[in-house]
Amino acid sequence: MSADKQPGRILMVGAGKMGGALIESWLLKKTINPSDVVLVEPRVSRAKYFRDAYSLYTFETPEAINTGLGDATILFAVKPQAMDEVVPLYKPLVRPGRLILSIAAGTPISYFEQHLGQDMAVVRAMPNTPASIGHGITVLCANKNVTKEQKDRCETLIGAVGKVEWIDDEQLMNVVTAVSGSGPAYVFLLIETLAQAGISAGLSTDLANRLALSTVAGAGALADQAEESPAMLRKNVTSPGGTTSAALEILMADEGLGSLIERAVVAAKERGRQLSES
């Protein structure tokens, strides 16, 4: 899709943290015109915010929609536990080939095919929380009904909040969730534990927190911009026999950080599989 071509009308279902971030990114970056966003949001105050701030069409229920949808993409941005209550309400609005885009964690493509029709074009997306500030990475997976134009449309919409990757095997979504979906929590824990270690070693709480946060944020930014791999960047700051080397001997031991992260990812992957099958 060319940079000057907009993705058409969007029926946005839900404007929580992630859904709201998408809407605001689209409008601020002029990815889409405000008149092309139709929002269904039952929370009156949340709907009022988007109506007042961006002049969006907002409705509390899909039955209340009184503006034309045309070939609108339906984007589900509601919590997974609300899907059974929400998705069937949109059955009257779908037609063969309509693009369904979902950012609901753990909800497989087959769920939408079951509730909305086997002939729907469905794309499942797994964003992560940095998308809320435009620095996310989202992995997408499409069913066989999705066209090249519809994939481009999804990239335009999701690319407004960060990087986009595609996979062909939906089973890998559980691994994606374990690595990038849950991954920010691992990084936040690293900041917490690094700060706590500094406090235990004698630093003030405020200084330890600032050092840990800035170090992790700065290292992440450097890794993102550097041409070298993370492994090479690590080697570059590790002098033989120095302080970093002493610390890495602990972190890189057999039962060290690598082993812990691998076990954590496996546990998250397995839990994702269980949730998607329940």
C-alpha cells in the first residue's frame, strides 16, 4: 500500500489502552481520516473522549451504528475474556471477504471463523505494551482468505504503533506471546531486580531506581540502533578479568539468566497454548 493511500474505513471495537493507542496514532500520523473511524465503546466517558478530541463517530453498541460502513475493516481490541459476549454481535455486519483484524491475546483465527463465518478474511495480531508509546513490535498471522491488499492494510494500521512481522504458522503465536507479548514484563522485572541489588549493596532507593531504569532503557536503545549484535555489544563492554566479567560469570552460569529466561518462555508458551484451547 503506497504511503499516500489510506486503509479505508475502520470499525474499531473497543478503545482500551491498546485500542486507544492505535486510534490516536492513526489520527496524529494522519494514517486515516477521523471521519473513517467508527468506534464502538460502551464506556460513556471513554467514547466521549474520542468524540470530543477527534470528532469520531462513537456508539455504545453495534446495533446503534447509524453511519455507513462500506468495506470497513473490523478491528477487535477488547479483552479476551469479553470475546464470547462481543464477537457474535457483529455477525449481522459481516459479509464474505470482510477483513477481521484482532489484537485479542490468545484468541485464535478459528474463533472468528466459527463465530463470523469461514469465508471471513481474518488476521490475528500480537502486539506488546510498548506499542502504547509507538515503540511496539507486532506479529501478524493471516488465514487463507486474506488478500495481499488486506495484508498491506493491516501493516499500515498496526505499523502506526511500531514494527510489524508476519508468520505463516499460527501455532508459533504462543512463542511470539512468550517472547514479545510477555517480554516487557521480563524487562520490567530486570529493572526492579537491578535496582534492588543496588539498594542492597548500599545505594539510595532513588538513585538505584534511576540508575537501573536509565541503564536498561539506554542499553535497549543502543542495541536497537547499533549495527553489532547484542552478543557483540555485550563482549564490547566486558573487559577480561574486569567487573562486568565477574558479574557475567554468575549470570551466564548453567543455572543463570539464560536458563531462567528459557524456562520462563517455555512456561509462557505452554500457558498460551492452554488458554487458546480452553
